[in-house]
Amino acid sequence: MKRRNLLQAAGALSLAATALAPALAQNATIKISHQFPGGTPTEGDFRDRLVRKFATEVEKRTKGSLKFEIYPGSSLMKTMAQFSSMRKGALDMALIPLSYAGGEIPEVNIGLMPGLVTSYAQAYGWKTKPVGAELNRVLQEKGIVLISWIWQAGGVASRSKPIVNPEDAKGMKVRGGSREVDMILKEAGASVVSLPSNEIYAAMQTGAMDAAMTSSTSFISFRLEEVAKALTTGRNGAYWFMFEPLMMSKQIFDALPQAQRDAIMAVGAEMEKFAQDEAKKDDVEVANVYKKAGATVVDLNPAAIKKWQDLARETAWKDYAAKNAGSAKLLALAEQTL
């Protein structure tokens, strides 16, 4: 009798837990991390504003069953720990340059492949092309869900002369931002420095680095005009675009009810127009900020872009494609969009 009672009690507890699980899943607080300066929904770095707008709208559409806590400036965890933490389910969401995860997943370096993407139209077009479907599949297989596609044009800030053509980088210490960008810099005769964008200021201030490649928004948000004397913008074209998406742990995403998952994906897609518009604004605004600070501001021209692209095609592209079959497939699909 005792044994029967114990089994009945255990069964009742199991049923109760099963019934309670969906109710618990209906209410959750999602933590979003990023490395960029914090602000408000209307002021500051557009990537922080995008995250805040996203959180507000999802909370509204889920009638408060999903709430969000936002941690800017790498205040929740170190910049380079975010991606792997999402894969493990230890971090819910993050907005980070995808190429930061290239050490874990070589295929994702397609998101900062020099010369491969040269316009916003081409960049955002990936989402509905075979290359986008394949990249999405790879990330889901690795435990990541793409929520918002965000692309930014890249430029170069320098402590001395502008870097326009590959030969301009010779003898300089330059931060490229990905293994593949570093490859073309080395081919051009530069030495490379590897660090996340939120550490560029200190490196340039101390002279540990002569120049840095990053997005227009980061040039503004990290106040690099205070340590740079020259800027090459991406406002009239660029030889590299950075894929910097809002992502979510698949483990966390899959644990949510369907209605909440649908709201997250719908709002994430809606944020993409805001991202593109704001990135383009910053491509123009960065020139004004640096001119006001007394820096020399120059733009890339088609001939210079082609030089970098040709250099990348013979070095970084070949190296990337040789990594594994997945990288070769992604590159081939991306080349279809050129």
C-alpha cells in the first residue's frame, strides 16, 4: 500500500508539473546584451535604440507576457563571450557583429567578407536569397536564431593619413574586424590588431594601433574623432559591409509559446527598415562629426573599391572557401548576388 501511494503521489506531481510548465512559459523576462553605448529609445547609438524599440513592441504585442532587460556596453558579460553564451542558452539575446564568432564557426565570417558586399541593397537582399537561407540554416544548426538582419557599411579612421587604396595601409597597424579583412590588410603590407570595436579608442589613444576599420555608427558612438586625424567614409560605397544582427538563443526561443515566437520574429523583421535607414544616416553624419573635429575626410571611389575587391578575391575569398564545405557553399551562393 505504501508503494502504491508513493507511485500515485509521484504521478500526481508529474502531471501537475506538466500542466504548470506552459503557464510558466507564458511569462518570461528576456535579457538582451550588446557592446555599444546605452541611450534611450530616441537618442544615442541606433543599435541600442533598435533593441529598445524591439523590446517595447514585443512586450506590447504579447500583452506583457514577455518583458525585456537590456544590458548595453558589455555590462552583462564580456563582448566576445556573448555568442557562445547564446549557443549554450546562458544568454537570451544579443546584437553583435557575426564575424566575432568566426573562431567558433568559420562559416559566419561570410558576414564580414571584404569585397563580397558593396551596397545596402545587395546586403539586405541576402535575406530572401539562397545565401540567406543557408546562413540561417547554419546558425540554427549551431543554436542561434536570426531575429533582425542588420548591415552597416565600413570605413577607416586613422591617426595620420587617410587609407583609401591598399598601398596606403603599408607599414601601419590596423584593426580589420575579421580574419578575412586582416588577410587583405596583411597582403597590403599592414600589420593587424585584433580587438572588439569597444576597445578601439584606447588602442588608438595609446598608439598601439594606427588605424581601425569599423562602422560609421561605431566611429560616432565610440568618439573616435577624438583620437583620429583622418577618416575614409563608406557613404558613397564601401568594400566591406558588416553583418551585425540581433540574434536569440535557439534553446530559449524554442522554449517559448508559438504566439511569443511569432511576435519576436515579426517585430524583428520590422526593425530592419529602421536599421537600414539609421545606418545610412550615420554614413553621412560621421563625415560631419569628423570634419567638425578637424579631421581630414575622404570617400572611397569605384577604382579604390575594385582594388580592395580584387585583393580580397585572391586572398580572403580563397582562404575562406578552403575552410570547409559549408564555407565554400556560402561563398558560392553569395557570389550569385554580385
